[in-house]
Amino acid sequence: MGNTRSGVVSKEILEELKLNTKFTETEIVQWYENFKRQCPTGRISKEEFQAIYSKFFPESDAQTYAQHVFRSFDTNDDGTLDFKEYIIALHMTSTGKTTRKLEWAFSLFDVDKNGYITKSEVKEICTAIFKLIPKDEISHLPEDENTPEKRADKLWKYFEKKDNERVAEGEFIQGVLENDAALRLIQYQPAK
């Protein structure tokens, strides 16, 4: 019956995650062992997720962004992530430029989950992204994207929409795939 032993990831979940993520079987098993140790119930709350996510951005305020990431991966809206949702979240938020990652990015920006993105939703996510950027890096940003509002305006222009219009998922994916600057604006890449 799948996962009858609490300390072992089921073969079904293991195979699905190997197929749908970049992680190896060994990595998935290690992630699972850590997950079970930190989350013995098999579920992670939004607060636990935010605490883990914040460790990736120690110089920043990652709370707001982590809330949006959590929302976009809590596919059944139960207020928790199970192991599979957690691993998919880790995989999808790692670097890369694929259609699946852009589908996830669309769900991140679609705050009200109505299937469209509005300019106000773009501004809300840009504000959350800005909180990830350390203060000393903000001063190095281009003049036309050194505030959340300017970043949202610049990104919105790539979609060639008026302020009161909205962007569907296909338009979003196409717009970002066709423009590296738009891809850069929808995320934060720490300077190294």
C-alpha cells in the first residue's frame, strides 16, 4: 500500500518525483528523511515553510515572498504542504527557464487564483521580491526598476497591457520566454 512504513518514501511518490524533478533518487530519499525528521506529521505548515525559506535569504525579509510561494504550491488549499508538494516547490523555485517553471511563476503572480494576472497582483509580488533583495544590492539596480512600483511598471509594459487589463497564463509564459529582461524581473537572483 504505497507508504506503509513511516520512514520510507513510497515507490509511487519516488518515481513521480524522479520523473518530474531534477532530483536523483538518493537526493529525494535524503530530502524525505530530513522532511520526516523536521515534520513528523508528514505535513509542513506555512510558518514552518517560511522559516525554512528564510534560511535561503538570511540577509533579507523572505516572509512575504515565502507566503506567496507556499500559496502557489498548496494545491489542495489545506494550509499545509505534503512531501510531494514540498519537493515540487523546491524543484520549481530553483533556477532555470522552462515552461513548467513559468507555469508555476504564473500561479505565484495569480494571487487571487482566478486564472489571470492584474497589474496590482504584479505589484504585490514585486513588493515581496523586493523584500528579498539586500539593501546594499537595491542601490545597484537600474533607475527604472529600483522600487517595487517601477519594477512592476517595467514588467507590465512587456505584456503591452493597459493598467486595467489582465494577462492570461499563455500570454505570461510567451511574454517571459520572448524577453530575458522580463524573466529577470519576475525573480530575484542573489548577487554572487
